[in-house]
Amino acid sequence: MDKFFRWLTGNKQTTPTPAQDVANTAPLSEQQIQAIVSNQNPRFDLQQLISSCGQSVGKQRELNEDSLIAMTATMAGNSGNLPFGLYIVADGMGGHQFGEVASNAAIRTVAGYILRKFHPYLFHIKSDTMDESFQEIMQAAVSEAQRAIQREAPGSGTTLTAALVVGQQITVAHVGDSRAYFIYPDGRVEPITRDHSLVKRLEELGHITPDEAVNYPHRNVLYRALGQGEILDPDIFTLGFPQPGYLMICSDGLWGVLTEQDLVRSINEAPTLQRACQNLVNAANSAGGPDNISVIMVQLLG
Amino acid sequence: MGSVYRARDMHFPNVTKLVAVKEMINTAPDPLVRETIIQNFEREANLLATLHHPSIPRIYDYFTKESRSYLVLEFIHGKDMEAIINETNGFLPEHQVLTWAVELCDVLDYLHKHKPDPIIFRDMKPSNVMINQMGDIILVDFGIAKTFQSGIKGTMIGTEGYSPPEQYRGEATPAADIYALGATLHHALTRRDPRLEPPFSFSERPIRRINANVSNEMEAVVNMALEYNPESRFRSAVDVKQALTTVARKTGALIHAAPLTGPMNASGIKPLWSFKCEDEIRGTPVIFQGLLYIGSYDNNLYGLNAADGKFQWKYPTDGGIVTRPAVFDGNVYFGSEDKRLHVISARTGKVIWTYYTNGPIHSSPRIAEGHVFFGSDDGYIHAVNLNTGRMAWRFETADYVRSTPFVARDLVYTGCESGDYYAVDFRGELKWRFHAKRSITASTVGTEQALYFTSMDSTLYALDPRNGWVLWRFRLGKASISTPCTMDDLLFVGASDGFIYAVETRSAKEVWRFRTEHQVNSSPVVYKDSLYCGSVDGFLYCLEYRTGRLRWKFGTGGAITGTPLVYDDIVYVGSTDHQIYALLA
């Protein structure tokens, strides 16, 4: 009550609040918010891709059987410059003699095939678009890799998760249990590939629960792998690039030991994509690093 | 990698004794891998040498030379089952598959009863079953009967498609062969290759849904062989055989071919109303404030009461009307073969203004941003101001423009008869172009992600709306002028091969196809959980859009080429029998 009267009478004895403090606690104006947001999400008048990657042999393996490739460029298209990117992770099959040969042959062949197709567009000016579709190019690249592996390392196999980015379209070719994810700034983690593993299939059929899947004894059995079988039917599909958000591709050495929260934390704590990849690899190693670790992060700006 | 040669045995110079020589080239650079491959080969040879059964090829010799190993086997005149499945038009008759199945049970029973140890074939699939000239089956390729190579680390690999779940865990029992037999029969009866489907997904492809000619009994036997749990399957190959012979007795399958089930009757569907014009209706109706507008080849645009089909007025032009009218701000816009775009009052049918082009108009108007966009046989895309009726711009294409412009994101997308496809901005300037191999008559349907359209080059295209790059192409059986429609993650379209197709928008994978009796030039529409589409066979089909299963069909007296309209639970469709029908959806 005393205070109330002092306030009523406008008692000057109360220390006047410094103007600065008021400014600090007041809600931000629309303009200020805009300034902060635009700082965090810089606008680029030209769309562009940035990417980074990380790899580790892990804590328990002696040999790295993972292979990856990450390439970023711009392409002179018939409607201005188009971002172009090619990102591949391949995880060679353990237990087979040539896991690392298979994964290496896979990325060499797939990347080589795709780049040959895009060579005229990347290194010359072409006004018309390609006759073949992105999905057909991916399909053909995977078939060629299948033959290459059967030739170079018969009996071996590898996973393959390849993303071709042209403009805002991501075309994915996927075999095995490496994964591609969309990760959104609000913490949502959306796997966009489906593992070709026995355990995942049993889970889909409802024969085991997701909890049982984590400790399932045959967790590593794949029913589809590059280099294996007469007919290979890769999953091939096209999606729009998440904006804002990230495309992440990784081997099971990463997703097998980190939860979605771990992924988001590692990425959010990092000031740059490079650091994000480093954080992810470190986190997987801290969690035991039972397998080779490979990760690629991609962001489309503008 | 290996090949099989047809060879002549020169031990018998005076007669022609043919043998099959199976060659295996060992390309593995690693000595350990090479050794394993040779051992597998020799195991097959030794195994075959101990077996005597009419359905197992006899072995004469085997040898290894440098990096190549050879088996000399009985030569089988015939073809493998996979080739037969692929070369057969339509489905194999049930009695045919049943006969083979019984013989397969015999040989599996022989292998499973082998002493001292049962032999598990482990690789039953159509390509390992030969059918000889007598029509009997021979099981080939015993070399793949390998155990799983479990790795010291990481990942192991299983075989795909025909194998049961337990085989992925390295268990091989007679029950595994029975599952694979079931998978083989499923493939033979449905023509769906399980290697192209997720494992253990047979129950998602019920046989009779794909091939209605198969008997219930036969389907039940195959389903039991394909049970997920080994204990739920038949206990032995003999049991399968018994079940199969019971089927044969019941259906008479072994005596004569299963009778073809007749086409479904029109199931007595009565239209709510119909209205007869003086000539064919090839266009699509539109409804606005209780009135239905439809053009006819009798040159008139009709205004009908949508509830009872009562004639309100007609507006005569000087040419046939095949376009779908557009309604905007109380006016109806439509093109006619008299080369004009007509704008009339939706209420009275009185003319507001007309706009001349230099060719007949087959392209339907699209209204956006205060303009009406349409193509003409004069080779231009026209943009006309709605208020003034004057041309804002026109864009010259290479040929007749018969497809309806699609407008999104400040761009106008249209194909033309030369096969060129254009993205034009609102100033009439070309943004990008694309070229199909033949004409693009169908219109485009677009989403944020892609533009979808068909062409006479028998392709369904998905293009990036921003730059015209091709995301995917889907081969149709024949040319198409049908405009696709989308629902959820599915895309539906008809083609002149008589099929209505459902394709996944992300992966371009076919989900189902439905066969009509003639070309499908009509464009499908989806309403609630049904898809409606007409066919030149005269029927309007109503299908369950997720599965492609027929709900009903309604016969008209002529081809249906226009697109149905579904509004307020009523389907409206015009036919070349001069009538427009209103049916309960």
C-alpha cells in the first residue's frame, strides 16, 4: 500500500529505471525480429547448395569399408543458374572379402556415370534439357554399378544411398540400410529412405516391435544390396529440397548409435555445416563407434 | 557369373547327343573367394551325381580349367518357367500352373526324403524350373544351395523375393522350400515378380484380386504355403500335393480349362436424368449456381438445370464445342471450332463478347489473374483481358495448341501438337521449353513439386515446374491424350491401350492398372474414395482409387471421351451417343 501511494504521488525517490533496461525487457519489434531472422537465414538472390561431410573408421574396426562422395556446383540451365549436387554414401558389406572394394566401385561408377551425363550441362552451355529423366539416369547408374561390383568383387555387396540435386529437386537412389534424412530447424527428423533390412521388414509387418528391433539378433541382414542378386530393384524417387532444412546422408555407423535427439543436438550446436558433421562423427564415436561412420550434410540456400 | 552352352557329346560321334555345359567364370581376384566358388561348384556336381529323379537333370561330368569350371548335364529341350510367364500374353491358365505345381511337389518330396540327410533346394523360383517338350518340369541349378555367409562384422546378405523369413536367419528346412514353391506359384498366377516387391508382401497382392480367373481353392493353397510362420504352412510337399489334387477335383482344373468369368454386368444402374443434344458430346461439363453447362458437336452450348436436367437455354455457335467451359464472375467462357472464344452470361446465355483467333479452338480456357488463357489451332497461346475482351499477348508455338494451359506460380504451361511444351510468363515471354517425341494434346496437372502430362509418344512425364528438367518418365502401353489427375501421392491417367493407370508421384512406380475394353481418351477424376473415368468402349467406370477395383460401370450408347464431372455426390458425363447423363456417385 505504501508503494502504491508513492507511485500515486509520483515519489521521485524510487530509482528511475534506466532506459536501456526497458529496451532489453520489452518484446522485440517486428522489425527487430525480421533483422534477427534474416541474419540467421541469410537470403541469397541465387539459390546455392552448401555441403560438408565427415568420416571415421570408428572405435572397433580396423578397416574403413564406407565410401562417400560429395560434389557441389552450379549449372547453366535454360532458366538461369541451377544448383547441382551429387552426394553418395556406400557402406561395403562386412564379412565379405571386398566390402571396401564394393563400396568404392559403387561410388566411382555411380558418380562417374551421372557426371558423364551432366558433363555437357556443367561444362558447356546447353539450351535444352536432357531427354532422359533424373530417375532414369539414377536407375542406369545403379545398374552399371551393379555390374561393376559383380565384375570387380564377385560375391561382395554394398549399400548405396545417392542423392542427385538439380535445382530444388532431390532424386534419390537407395539400396540397403544407409539412410537419407530431412532435418528441419524445428527439430523434426524425417527419414526419407526405407532400410532394405530384415529387421525393418519384420517391423513393417508388425512381427516385432520397434523396441525389439533395436536388439534384434539379425539386425545386419539385408535383403537387398548392390552387387547381390540377378535383379536389383533400387528405390528411386524425387522430392523437393527441404527449405529451410538439411539433407543428411549417413551409414548405419551413425544412425545405428545416435537417437534423433542426438542428431538434432549435434546439428543445432554447430555454427557451420562442417562443425555439424564433425559433431555427428564425434557423437557416434562417443557412443562406442562400433562401425565405420560416414555422414554428408547438405543445405539449399536462397 | 556363368553361362550355359548347348554342346554335342563327341564320345558318340555317330549320333547327336546333346548336353548342356554349364560354365562358371571365376573372376574373383582373391584366392580365398576363388576357392569357395570352386567348392560350391563341385558340391553341386557331387550332389547331382547322387540324385535320380525324372525332374532332376542327370550329370555326366565336371571339370575345372584355369579360371573356368564346367558341369556337363543332361540337355533339356524347353524353356524356363520365368520365360514362359514373361512370354505369355495375359495369365497362365490355372490348370497349367496346377499341373506344374503337382510335379514340383513330387520332386521336392524326393529331395526332402533324401537319405542320410534331407536336401533343401533353397532356391525354388520360376527361372530354376525348366519345362521340357513333354510339358514336364525339371528342377535346375542346384549350385545356389548355399548357406549364409555370416560376417565377422557388419552385414550379411540374404536372397530376395522367393525366400521365406526364416531363410534370412540362415534356417533352411523343408518348410522353406514350401514357401518358395508358394512364391513361385504366386508369381506364375499373378505375373507379379516378387523380386520387385518388398519381401513377405504376398498377402498384400491377393492372387484373385490380380487374376480373377484363379479359383478360391487354388488361392487358399498358395496362401497356406506362403504363411509367415513355418509351422502354419503345409507340413510337407506331400501335403501340398494332396491339397492341390483336391483343388483339381473340385474345380476340374485338370480336366479342362477354367471357364472365363464373364464381364461384370452394368448392374442395373439408372441415371438420375439424361439429356439429349443433337450431336456427339465430347467435352466436359461444368456447374455453376445450379446450372450445368456443356458444349456439343451440334454447335450449341447448353445450360441445363443440374438437379433434373431441364433445358434452360442454349447458345449457338458456328462450330462444334469440345472444350470445357470456365465460369468466372457470372460469365461462361468457352472456345468453339468456329475459331472464337465466346463469353456469355451464365444466367441468361446471352453473349457478352467474343474473341477471334485464326483457327478452331479445342483448348479449354483457363482463367487466372484477370486474364483468360487458351490455345488455338492457329498455333498461338492467347492471353485475353477479362474486362476488355482484348488480347494482352499471344505466344507463338510450333503447331496447333489443343491442350489446356495450366497456370501456376506466374507461369502458363502448355503443350502443342509438335510435341513442344512451353512455360511462358505473364508477359508472354518464354521461360523454358521442353520437347516430347510426339504431340502433347493432353493438358497438364501440376503440384508444387512437378508438372504431369502425357504425350502421343506413349509417355507420362513429370517435369520440374521451375526449369523443365525431367524428373521421371513412365511408359504407357500406347499413346495418350488423357489428362492426369492426382490424389494423395497417386497420379491417374488413361491411355489408348485401354488401361487406366495409377502411378506413384514420387517414384513413378505403377500401383495398379485397370483394363477397359477400348481406348481411354477421357481423363480420370477422383471424388471421395472413387475414381471416375470414361472409355471409348462406352462405359463410365467407377473404381476404388487406392486399389483400382471396379465398383460399378455404366454403359452409354457411344464412346465417352470427355471428362466426367463430380459435384455434390452426382457424376455428370457426356457421351458420343449425344446424351449427357447424371448418375449417383
